[in-house]
Amino acid sequence: MTKYTTILLLCLLPACTPTIKVEAPDKPIEINLNVKIEKHVRVSIEKDVQKSISKNKDIF
């Protein structure tokens, strides 16, 4: 290779490097956790009801 070819290749080499572009999404990310929350609430209510029934057996 000649001197000019080497210089030309060195000048063109940075043009071949890949670029990575990081952007925020246009729409917000939606995470649906309703199922887990409902299960937790139901378990808590069931425990509270069982405690109330055991304390006051004449309720029902």
C-alpha cells in the first residue's frame, strides 16, 4: 500500500464505526399490577373477617 492509500483508509475508518442512540419512549411504560394487589387485599380481608367471626360468634 502506498502512503496515500493508508491515509485515505485512516480517514474513512471512523465513518464505519456504529453509533448507538438511546432515546426515551414516546409513550409511558405501563405495568399492570392489579392482580397482585387484589390478591393481597382479599387475603387481608379474609384474615380480618376470620378474626372478627372468632371474637364475635353471634354476628351471623
